Amino acid sequence: MGSVVSALDVPKRLAEAAAQENELAALLSSSGDSFPGSGYRPENRKKWMEGLGASNLHIQQVVWPGTHDSATNGIGDPIFTRPFAECQKLSIYDQLAMGCRVLDVRVQKDRCVCHGILVGYSVDVVLDDVKRFLEETTSEVVVLEVRTEYGQEDPPGFAQYLIDKLGDYLIRQDEQVFSKSIAELLPKRVICVWKPRKSPAPKPGDLLRYFYRVENTATPVGDNLASLAVGPVTRKIHRFARLFISRVVADGHGNKLQVFSTDFIDEDFVDACVGFTKARIDGAPGT
């Protein structure tokens, strides 16, 4: 969060946010939010990869619907801190069952999930939910990114812990993974990214992965009271998710869209990602 929280900035920031929302609404009204596959709805979001065909769907074709700060449901005090730190209402299992396929999990030294200084449940809860989901499905691939939260210490022996918990499902590091179909990877179904702050990073060929990620996340910036709470900010931008995809396609960058994450994931967000993925399988122009 920012270093200064100023009540004096509230009217100005509220006016700026309203102006930006109006600009997006005007763009949505003038250009629409259609894109290749935008009309598609999966019959079963829990098994949408299976629905597209494990042999037809290649990893590099997927537009991965993800959640930002995935393991923050129920974090903090419900009145004083939760509104500023909770980015998902659903459990990890329920996010996956809704169709999420990329998880962003932050941990601290004691192997508890966290968001900044606020601490949640044991990371065991996350991994048990992932394993439960995998046991109930056959062809769904999950990208699990676990990182040590900024300012926190790495959990001791955490890489081996992840391997011990998920070993049967882990997809080994391989530059060819992303060109393969899901059917070629089965029964392995977890691409696990471990991003420590100080501990040695995974090496090529390991069961775990390490990468740098460039992200542009629409989320509150804690430099004033008008933009601290996650929920109100997210509600303002949720309806523009499809507009984002449509503009990416219109600007000729449809082939670059890979991971699309959100706070408080919902069904329509998942459907938009799955629809665009199907359009890629079908070879639609602009994808």
C-alpha cells in the first residue's frame, strides 16, 4: 500500500475515478465488447478444458482465467482490515470449480498465506483444495504460482514441500510444454511456479518453475481513502473485462493474450476467457 493516506485527496480521486469510468463506458457504448468467441458459454465451467477437447487444446492456446491474490478469502478482521485486503470471496476449490485456472498465492515463513502484513490460513488448505479439484476432474490443467510475499521471509524447505504435496501432478520444466496439447501432458496437470525471495530458484528441468511476470493489474492503490477498499473498485471495472479483450483484438494483439486475472472472479469473466480460447482452437482471425 502507499505511504500516505490522505483524506484531503478523496474528492479529487473520486472525481478522477468517475471520469475514467465514464470514458470506459463511452468506449463500450461506441465500440461494443464483442470478440472472436465472445458468444460461447461452456456447458460445464468446472470441466471447460475437457469440454474443448484435451487433444484439441494446446497449452499455448489457452487464455488462462486467473485470480489475483487468490488465497485471501476471509483474511483479516471483517470490519477493519478485510475490506482492504480480501481480493476473493471464494475458496480455492470454488474458484477452480468456477473455471479459474491460474492461482496467485502469497506465503510467509510459517507457510501461511498472507496479503501484506495480514495472515490467513495454512497453505495446506490451498494445496488440499487444488488436489481435491484435480481428483474430481480428468483433463483440467492448473497454473499454481506461489511466491513469498514482499517483505516476508521464505518458508524453509518450501520447494521440496511443494513437490511432496503435488508430485504426482507436477509437470516438469520443459521448453516444449507450451506447444503440447493437454492430452500429451496427462496425467500431469499442475504447472507449479515457485518464486522465492532469497532461497535458490528452481532450475531448468526441475519439477517446479521460476519466472518473472509482467502484469498490469487493476486493483486499489492505497494512497488515499477513496481507493483503499478492494470491492468497490472491482465492481466498477468488472463490466469492462470483455471490453479489454475486444480492444486487444482490435489493436492487433489478440495473439499475445495469455493470462487474464481479476479480483472477485465471476462466471462471465471465465466465459470470456474460455470463449476466446475456443476461437483460437477454431483458428478465428485475430486470435
